[in-house]
Amino acid sequence: MRKILSQSMTQNPLLLLQSWLNEAMELDLQPNPDTMAIATSNSQGLPNVRMVLCKEINTEEG
């Protein structure tokens, strides 16, 4: 498996995310490689994390 940080960053980070997701699906090491954690925090700094399924990455519209 190649190192994640060895890949150069692009102007559009969604292209890099799409590349990582495609690689994870091809390697077939996990049953749900499209499962991701989304984390945000409120104005008091308290975190909120939820799990989502990434069904599509639109690299042009975001």
C-alpha cells in the first residue's frame, strides 16, 4: 500500500479524497470503506461526531 502523504496535494482536495476512497475499495480490506466520520464542534467547542456513508464524491460541485 502506498503512503498517503506521498501523494501531492491538488487544488481540489476532493480529487485526493476520491483517490483514497477508490484505493480503499480496490484493496477490499474493510467491509465498508465508504463509511466516514464527520466531526464538527459548537460555539463552546464541544464536539459532535456522526458516521455517514459516502455514496458519491462530486469533484466539480463539492
